[in-house]
Amino acid sequence: MDECCSVITVSGRQRRVFRIVFWVNVLMFFLEATAGLLSYSTALLADSADMLGDAIVYGFSLYVIGRGRKWHARAAILKGMLMAVFGVGVFVQVVLKVLQGLVPVAEVMGVLGTLALLANVCCLLLLWRHRHDDINMRSSWVCSRNDVIGNVGVLFAALGVSLTGSAWPDIVVGLFVAAIFVRSAILVLREATQELQHSH
């Protein structure tokens, strides 16, 4: 009986955490996407795409709480696939930026990058205590950790663009963040696939 109550309590805490991080990511997606388009920033657009992906997976993660290992593994697979798509999308966007020769607006990148960093640090802290609960929470924590890395990258890119007047700092940071996401996607997909196999 105590174990059952404990599971219900943990699930309730997980739901509250996912609801908060879901809405934070939805709000930041709209803010960063708008700012990224207006400022021609690869780093901001990359981060906004990641925010959207996170909102989707947090919503799905909320749905699968309490549904067993198989559903948790499926949620993790979705996260891994979205991380991989995000990484490839950034590479494509970088190629387009090089061809077009657009220089992003450093001031907009700095303001939105700072706001996004604060939002994602809050999400990371909320997920921190649950990162060992199960694969669903662990993969969500990895997503949030990557977000913080991406936000720090945006700030470095903004500083580089401001100092050089060139788009290359933004492009380099965008590629670095994309590489981190592709690597994380591979690790999450590998672990989720093993979890799915063991759940049969």
C-alpha cells in the first residue's frame, strides 16, 4: 500500500513539473521564433525550434506518466527523433545563411538569449530531482540540459557577432549546438530502444 501511494505521489509531482516546463517552452518558442526571424539569427531560430520540440515531447511525456516502461520508452524515442531532426535542420539553415550572407542582430540575440537561458535554467532545476525516476524523466532532463547549453551558445554567438560584425560566430555556435543535439539524440535513442526491448 505504501509503495502504491509512493508511486502516485511521484506521478503527481512529475505531472506538475511537466505542465510548468511545457508552458514555459511554448511561450519561449513563440518569442524566440519571432525574434530569430526578425534578427536573421541562426542560433535563435535553432533554439526556438528546439523549444517547440521540447514542448511537444513534454506534452507527450505528461501523457505517458503512469503508463509503464513501454510508453516511457516511446516518449524517449520521440524526444531522440526530434533532437536529431533539430540537428539536421540547423545544418540546413546554416547552409542557407552562408548562401544569403545575412548578419544577425546581436542585440536581439543577446536579450532573447538571456531570457531563454533564465527560462531553461528554471526548467532544468525543476527536472533535476526527477532525472533518475525513469527513462521518461531522464530523457526530459537531457533535453533541458541541452537547452541551457544552446542558450549559453546563443549568448556567445551574440557577443561574437557584436565584436566582429560577421555572421560567422552565429553560424559556428549554431553548428556546435546542432552537433550536441545529434549526439544526445543518438544516446537517448539507444537507451530508449534498449528499454523498449526489455519492456516486452
